[in-house]
Amino acid sequence: MRIIRFRDPQGRIRYGEPAGEGRARVLAGEAPWALEPTGEEAEVARVLAPLAPVNIFGIGLNYRDHAAETGMPAPENPVLFMKPTTTVIGPGDAILLPAACEHGPEVDYEVELAVVIGRAARDVPAERALEHVLGYTVANDVSARRWQKHGGAGQWVRGKSFDTFCPLGPVLVTADELGDPQRLRLRTVRNGETLQDGSTADMIFGVRELVAFLSRDTTLLPGTVILTGTPAGVGFTRTPPIFLAPGDEITVEVEGIGALSNPVVAAGGG
């Protein structure tokens, strides 16, 4: 099933299955892991992020080609950080370049496969981990590199945590429909130019391993989102570097899910 979260013309936030031409088949329920068809159709005024996450875990350096382009060795365990839920935006919402980035361009893009937990998971073995996955969506793990590397006293969270730094969407595809999460192509396109083009087959730690690792002595609640890392081609590794600028249109895409596009503006709309 392909699930969208949307606002209807009356301002109500609803879930549904895309029905084409700005309409959706309405699904009843308060959360994407507990939805039932209603037989009703509704007009879609605006597509939102496909869920409001309860927690967001991020994984760094999880693609072999990306670790290589940064000059870092492949990690022995997943590199973990978190993003606040206030970073989440949906399709078409603007990515804001923070005023705190006063030392010059530094805001980078990262296409990622996002895992959505649908059943609470704690101490789950890898061989059963996918039983707890509701589905998948597309994420852009937007990152302010100076704040990530130098402005957070060695911790990554600050550079990952500014408002609008976690676009999600455009749909949530259930696990049964998407199939094998380790055989998907990912791309980033900025203003028509392809900057990232990789495959989830290059992950160092696959989805099964990540769910098992994160759930050890830790409860992953339904609605938890796991950002699984990004392939090579990020902006800060390029010569010269490529960072997001006002007026850019950045699109991240995962095979079998779709494309998520967001404009880029300076904080305050400048």
C-alpha cells in the first residue's frame, strides 16, 4: 500500500491512498500503522510528510562509497545521532538556510531511505527485525557541515537539528509492497543536475542490522523513523564544494517510493 498524509480543503489532516488528480481514498485512523479503508474519497489540498515521527534516529557513514569519499574508515558499529521532530517538513515545503550559518555556505543534502517502525521493538534479533517495519519513505538528511563538525563540541546533533532539516515523503510505502530494501536506487538532483546516484546495496549495515542494533535495550516505538545513511556525492566532499543556496530546488528520490522535492530559501524568506 502507498499511504499519504494530507490536508483536505476543510483543513483536516487525513491519511489516504493516492487516487490520482489530487484525490485520495481516505483511510481511517490516527496513525499509519492502524489504518482502515473507509470507501470515501477526498480532495487533497496539500500533501504533508507521511507521518509525524515520535523519534528520529540517524545513521552516519553507512555507505561504503560515502565513507571512502570522506576519507573515513568503515565503522565497526553504526554511527548514531538523532534529529528533533521539529526538523520534519513535507513535499514542497521550504528548506530554510539557518541564520546561524553566518560564516558562509555550509548546508548540504543527503538522500536517504527512511525506515518507519510500525510495531514496538526491543531486543529484536536481526532475523526478525523486518517484522517490526511498517514501511519506508524518502528522507533528505539536511546537514549544516560547520555546525556538524566544529560547532557542536564533537557531537553531530547540532548540525543536523535546525528547523526544516528533515524533509520526508512524498508517500509511505508499506514493507510488503516495496520488497527488499537492500536493492533500491537512490538519487539527488539539484536544479536538474544529478549529484548522488547510488544503491542501498552499498550499505555497511542493512535495515535488519540497524533495527536490531538500535533496539538493543532500547524501545523503538511505533512511529520511530530511522534514517539509514547516504551514498557518495554529498556536497562537502566535492571540489569545489556544492552547498544549498537560496533559489535551489533539491529533489531526493528512492526507487519504488518516489521523489521528494523542496525549494531552498534563506531564513526569514530572503
